[in-house]
Amino acid sequence: MCRQSATVCLAKSPSRQQRELPGTAARLAVLPDPRDRRGRRHSLTSVLLTAACAVLAGARSYLAIGQ
């Protein structure tokens, strides 16, 4: 349940299985991949971890994450 007032909650709460996973990579590995099967070269986990590392390093846009 979303606890934000006057705001639509767009994200579901994590399931019990997701909350019990030990690390970030393990948590990302259980996410469903919404991408089309064609053209998929890298796993969703590796793409999300790379983007997260870029943001932590200071990237502030999609272009900066891609570089």
C-alpha cells in the first residue's frame, strides 16, 4: 500500500522474496525484463547496475550515463 498522501503510488511494494535477497545485484536479478527479446545483448541486471554506478559517479542525464 502506498503511504503518500494525494499522490498516486506507481511502484508496487517489494515482495517478501525480494526483501530477503542479500545484495543489490540479487535484488535486480529478480526484476522482470520489460524489453523485447530482439536486440537484447546485455542482461537487465548489468544495464541497471551500470546506470546506478554512473549516477553515483555524478552522471545527471541519460547522455551522461551513456558516455
